Amino acid sequence: QSVLTQPPSVSGAPGQRVIISCTGNSSNVGADFDVQWYQQLPGTAPKLLIYETDSRPSGVPDRFSGSKSGTSASLAISGLQAEDEAVYYCQSYDGSFSGSRLFGTGTKVTVL
Amino acid sequence: QVQLRESGPGLVKPSETLSLTCTVSGGSVTSPTDYWSWIRQSPEKGLEWIGNIFYRGYPDYNPSLKSRVTISLDTSKNQFSLKLKSVTAADTAVYYCARDPTFWYFDIWGRGSLVTVSS
């Protein structure tokens, strides 16, 4: 089964901007399926952060933004804060497996 | 607002069937727009979508698990359930139920239920 590849970790100082990449292929991200992003704090369930590639649910700060180009998507966190320290996952749909949703490998964001 | 809560045994023996139930509150499993999913998470496999169900349609399953999975609805109890047969240690994971409001993503998640497969 296909997977979406993310860097294992990224870090930044408070106030900085970090970017997390999510690389797929022509069956998923590259096939024009939307990408979602989730934030998972320790011991909790994932929380929807970005949906339909660049939309934020109510209550999510505009410091979080999403984009996509070709077979890759990105999550940018601007003005990094201590409470942003978490694991972030991307998610999309794979057209090569009927009805299969895919998750990324996860990226741990550390605030220095 | 809609809330989800998983329930079921935390320990299952190898070769037996894992059974979990998700109770929906603040919403209805017969919603004409919502799909209801099961997702699991383990250190080895990360997050893995298991399958979903829509009240008007047939369940849809991850091809890698399809031969062992059954997802069903109980509209009288406003619940949906997961059965995974012939489990092995590789099925040890935290199992989440989640709402899929448009078919494409998961906006509401339960707290998760740890299921360990061990004799």
C-alpha cells in the first residue's frame, strides 16, 4: 500500500516559521486529491488542522497554513509557539486502492 | 457537539476476533452527510484507516484488511461497530472511531481504545 512520506522531525525557535513536507505519488496527492493535516499531542487523538489542502476548521489559528504542488503538500507553521510541539500527520486518498485513505509517516515538531 | 466514544475489551487472544463499538452522541449515525470510520495507530504501522460505513450504503474497507474486517451500524443505539477476525500481535494498536463529514477527511475523533493481542 502507498504511503505519504514526511520528514521524521523538524525544529524551530519560538516565533520562527517551519514547514513540513508530505510526498506522495501520481495515485494520491499527484492525482489532485485533497490533503489534510492533523496535529497529535501526546496521549491524545489526532486533531484536524487543515482540510481540503488549505482550509482551516473553526478555532484553528491562521498561523497554520497548507498548500500543494504536484505530488507534494506542505504545512507551514508561522510564529512557532511552545504549544505547537506535537506530531503532525498528512492524509489523502489513494485512487489506486478503492476507497483507501492514506496517512503520512508523521513529523515531530520540536520548539527549541 | 458531536462526540464519539470507543468501548470494548482491551485484551484479545491471538486468532480470536477483536470487537469494538463506537457510541455517537450529539449527532446521528443516520446523518445523510456523514461517514463513520475506524482508524488504528501503532508504533510499527503509524496511522492506518481500517474502513468506514454510511447509513445508506455498503461498508468500505482498506484492501489490506478487507478479508478480516466487518463494520456495521446499530441505528437503534446510535452506534457503529468494528470486528476484526483472526488477530495477531500485529493488530495491537490504539483503535479510534472518527466522523468523516464529506468522505474525504476526519473531523471528529474518539479518545481511542488500546487493544492488545496477547495470550
